[in-house]
Amino acid sequence: KLFLNNNSFSGQIPSNISHCSSLLVLDLSYNMLEGNLPTELSFLSKLQKLVLYKNSLMGNISPLVGNLSSLQKFSVWSNSLSGTIPEIIGRLRNLNHLSLGLNKFVEGGLPSNLGFTLSNLERIYLNGNHLTGLIPESISNTSNLSLFQIGGNNFTGKVPSFSKMRRLNWFMIEQNNFGSGQSADLDFICSLTNSTNLSGISLMANAFGGPIPNCIGNLSITLSKLALGFNHISGTLPSRIENLINLEVLSVWSNNISGNIPSEIGNLNKMKVLDFSQNNFSGQIPESIGNLRMLIKLSLSDNNLSGSIPSSLGNCQNLLLLDLSINDLSGTIFAEIVGLSSLSIYLNLSQNNLIGSLPREVGNLKNLGELCLNKNKLSQQIPSSIDSCTSMERLYIQDNFFEGPLPSMSFMRGLQVLNSLNLTNLSLSYNNFEGALPTGGVFGSAISTSVVGNNKLCGGLQNFQLHKCNYKVSKQTRVSRIAKIMISTFSTLVGVVCILILLYFFWFGDNKKASASSSSEDGLLHVSYHGLLKATGGFSSTNLLGMGNFGSVYKGLLDQTQSIVAIKILNLAHHGASKSFITECQALRRIRHRNLVKVLTVCSGFDFNGNDFKALVYEFMSNGSLDEWLHPIASQYTKRSKLSLLDRVNIAIDVACALDYLHHHCEKPIVHCDLKLVNVLLDDEMTGHVGDFGLARFLPEATHKLLGDQSSSIELKGSLGYIAPSFGVLILEMFTGKRPTDDMFENGMNLHRFAKAALVDQVEKAIDPLLLEEINESEKRQIVPLDGKNKSWFSSLECWVSIIEIGVICSFESPGERMDIYDALTKLQGIRKKLLEFIAIA
């Protein structure tokens, strides 16, 4: 067996490796290997596992691979292999693991005899290619199959029967062209009822038509995720879906499903994400939906629902997002709904026929980021309690019948901060508001606030273009001479106090220097699309630093300051990118810490074609990301040295300091939700900074426990492999050198369990080979041996054990078993102290 994975080998795989004729396992994954697969590999007739994923291999898979008659595992995912999948693979009758995903296979599809010749297959990964054709009927013969993942290809046609696959756990065929829009497209679902261990089904983004078959209620009760969105599914939603008692995610968005929402949906009491948006559901929202007390996201928008909003929704005390917009809902807004203090992402009730007033309980939404009530028939005054919504960044109440004076909104700091960033965030248009428009706070900018269509409003800033206020005071209502004197005296006292306060802050405040001419009043640089275009050389690929979920990051030179910065350009076509932008603005304006990436300014406007444009400008981190240091590609490897044990401990402490601040020292605790190596950036001095808050979440007291209990990426979105206890996962990756998505982690094994097992008696086998190399070099410089290993070995071993223990404890799925981040930080600082003491002695 030859394990050379997780290193920095480059160049081609040597052809003379074929001389190792007795080789059983060859693992070269996570390196920087290039070139074609050597045909000489076909001489290794005893080879059982060939693992080459996460390299830069290219070219075709040679037909000679069919000579590897003993091969059980063939894993080459995440390379640049192309061409077709050779039919000759069908000769590998012992193959149980076939992983060819994330390559460039663009021609042909699966061999027609796949199920007959490879009947022992247990796992098939073919996702993220451009494969075409049909799923062969012979697939039904692979009775041992537990995972079938072929998403992100161009497969077409009818999905065959999977009735023999009793061990099937995950069935993922999303983002293909399956189906024909016909009534029998989904009949194959009935064949999955024999799979008694089924966990997830994803049929999203295909061309499936027809109704959902009633047999869906016969699927295994182990099913936790069912995703059918973005198809052409019609008919009604079967009431028998209530049998899937462990369902946590049910998504049927963007289809043509009609009829009532079955009341039986209220029996799925483990449901966390329910998305029925963009369909043709009609009738009333069932009262039983209030039984879903674990619900985090509920979206019923863009349907034909009518009647009133059920007050039972007030039972869903864990809701973070509620969207009932674009329906025909009527009646009043119940206090129980707007009083849901857990709501933090958005509450959208817009484009309905709601009447009456906005309940004063709206003031309970202290953590809500966005409230949309526009295009209803709401009336009366806006309650002054709305001023308590201090986190709100978007408020849309236009096209209603609200009247009376406007509330001050002086404490709605979220609106005010975004106001200073020139973002449209407050729409009060087309109501019946009256009186003088305030001139301060959120009303200090006509760019970010809209009040058109309120003919009784007056005053305000000139840019609002309102008529002047004309106060007519009758003799009966004049203020008496004594009252005038009292008011004048009081005003004078208030003025004196204000002047004293201003003088205090002038002399003792932190910001004594005036901003440069290129800065706004709050110190933020003014940047435009044109300025950022120029700073990045026209968003040149030579300045591209990286690409993420919601956009690209470029290196740029700002004209105003002549400083190098990092510029994140949001891809607004990507679903969720705009919300990511708002979330990151909200998070970054609240926090300041030496181990967090500092945002310098933002830009929200239009490009030269009139398209929306959003960008964030950060301080530039010259040493890139931690991922580039631990898993470098060839070009990075030549420029950078290796990270020593002390380097890694220091960076781990930096990250822990940042998280301790976010969790314990912010006004409201913040969970990062996407902590991973690429989001840890290093400055000139190799100090770690945590960045990318596009998925961050604020923890109000009511939801603190709920979010602390999450252990999967269903509830809190994040990157694959990095689940909720991601600090522990990150620590383990830093010191083992193994990614959490490593192909070695299968059949229930993951990075946490791997490290935990190694702690028993073989911790050095779990340590990154580069760290072992460091200690071996240190040994050569030592003189006095100690039982074959000198003191440096035992000192480093002690550190390794302590660090791996921290990683294991911090990555337990159960929150009750995890170490608090402050305790982890304290232990890491103790490890560094011991390490420095030993280095000083040595």
C-alpha cells in the first residue's frame, strides 16, 4: 500500500510506478499532479484502490484501465479529465466505488450494461460533469447501491426503476434534463419505496411533469430531505406525505402544483424548512401548520392562497424567515405573527389584501433584518413601537393606506447605517401620511428613503421635493406668553446641555480628525462602479484572487488612497447573493476586532448597462488564505514555505480569538456559519483574520439555544463538510492536513471520528506529514536520544495530542459535549506557551 495523499507533489505520475507489481492501494489524492493518467498503471493487476482525486490530471481515461481486474475503488473526482467514460470500465467486476465527479467529461454517458457488469457498485459519484444520454435500465441490477449522485449533468429521458436497491441512502439527480413534462414522469418514485434506509431525494431543476404519485407516502420514514423544486410538476400535494414523519426539508418551489395545502402537513413535527413558493396552491393556509414548532423557514409566496393568516403560526417560535407574499390573503395581521421575536432574516406579507392596522407587537421584531408589507390595504398610524426594531435594514410599507404622522425611527440604527451606505432601504410611498417629514436619521437622505405619493406630507430635505409646511395658528390655540417663556427656557437649557456634550466629545472622542475629502461623513470612502472598474483593471482575470458562493474577489488599487485593497463583486444573478450582501453589511458594521477582516467601504449602484451592482471593499491580506498554505496549488507552492507547528498554533489562536469575540463580546452574538480555511486570511505578519460574513447569523436570546443545537447544513447554510461545530473541524484540518470532504471519509467515517480514533494510541498517524517532517528534521539537530526519540519528539507529541483533543471535542455533533470557544482559546494559549518554552530551551 502506498499513501502519498495530502502532500504537495507536482508534475506527472511516474510511469515506473507500474514496477510495484504487488501494489494493492495507491492514494495520491490532494496533491498538485498534472498530465495524463499513465497507461502503465494498467499493469498493476493486483491494485484494489486507485485514489487520485483533487489533483489537476487531464486527458482521457485510457481503455487499458479495464486491465485492473482487482480494482474495487476508482476515485478521480475534482480533476480535469475529459472525453468519455470508457465502456471498458464494465470489465471491472469487483468495482464497488466509482467516483468521477467534478471533471470535464462532455461526451456520451453511462455504459448501457453498467448494472450487469458492475453489479457490486455501492457508490456512484458522477456529479458536476456534462454527461448526456439516459440512465441505463441495467442500473436496477446494482442491488448494493447506497449512494447515487449524478447531479449537474445533461442526462435526459425517463428515470428507470430502482426497486432492487434496498440499501439506497441518497438519491441525487438534480440539475439535469430528466422528464418530458408528461403525467408519468415521477412514477419511478414508487420504486424507491423498497429503500428502507433512504435519507435524501433531490430531483430539483429537471423537466419532470405530471403529479406527485400517492406512493410518496410509502417512502421510508427515515427520509429527512425531499427536494422537488424547479420542475413542471402539476396536480395536488398528496395528503399521505404525512407518513414521512422524520422529514426536515420539503421543497417543491417553482412548479405548477395546485389545490389546497393538505392539513396533514401539520403532522410533520420535525419539519424545519418548508418551501411551497411559486406554485398554484389555493384555499386557506391550514391552521395545523402551527404544529410545526421546529420550523425555521416557511415560504408560501407567489400562490393563490386566500383567507386570513392563521394565528397558530405564532406557535412557531423558532421561525427565522416567513414569506407569505404575492397571494390573496385577507383579514388583519394578528399580533401573534408580528410578535414572533425569533424572526431575524425577513418577514414578507406584501402584495396581499390585508387590512387593519399594524399591531404594536411589531416592536418585538428586534432582530428582524427586513419587513415587507407593501401593496396591501393596511391603514391607521404606524405604531411608535417600530422604533424598537433596531436591527431592521429594509422596511417596505408603500402602497397602503397608512396615515397620520410618521414615527421618528430614530433608534432604527440598521436603517440609518445602510442610509449612510447609499442603499435604498425605506419605502413609505403611496400612503396617506401627513405632517412634517423629519430631517434627521433615516430621513437624512432622499436616496435611501422614498415618500412619494403622500400628498399631506410637507417639509423635509429639499431633495424630497415636498411642499413647505404652512402652520396656521388660531387665537384660541396660541400658546400663552407664560408657556412660551417656559418652552424657551427649557429649550435653552437643552441647548446648553447639548453644546456641553458636543464639546466633551470634541475633546475626548475617538475620532478627532476630519475625514479626507474622498470620505463620507462617517469615514467611509466613496467608491463607484467606475472607480472599482478602474481599480481592478476592468475586473481583469490577472487581478482575480478567488471565487466564492456569491461572487468574485479582485485585487485593486484605489485612486483615493493609493492603497491595495480586496474587492468582492457580488454575482447578483446567484440566488441569495443580495441577501448575502445585506447580511455581510449588517455583520461588519457591528463588529471590530484585530482578527476579523476589516471592511473599508461598500458600493451599491448600477453598472454601465444599468444592471444592479454591489461590492464590498476590504483591507488586503497579502499572504492569502489559510487554504492556500495548507493545500497549495503548484504556483502557490513555489512561492510559499511550509507552515510550522508554531505557525499553525498561532493562527488557531487568532481564529479562536475572533470567534470568542463574536460569540461573547458583541452586542448580539454572531455565528459565522461558514468557517473554513478559505475564509481565514493572513496578513504580512501571518496573523489570522476571519472573513466572509455572507452567511452569518445573529443570535437573539429566543433562538440562541435553537441555533446552538444545529449540527447539519440544513438549518444553517455552510460549505460541504463544514457543519455547525466548524471550529473543531477547522482545527482538525489544520493539524491533520486532511480536508473534511476527503474521499477517505465514507461509510460513516468522517474527520472527527478519524481523529478521535487516532487519539487512542496512534496520534502521529493522524498528523499532517509536513509536521512530522518538521519534527524529524528537528531530531537530526538534537544530540541526546531518549529511547530512540529525543525530547523534541515527545514535546511535539504532547502538543499534538492536546490540539487534536481540542479539535475532537469542539467538533462533537451534540452541543452539550462541545467545549466553549473561550475554553478552547485558553487551552490553545497554554499549548503555545509550552511550545515556546521548549523552543527557547532547544
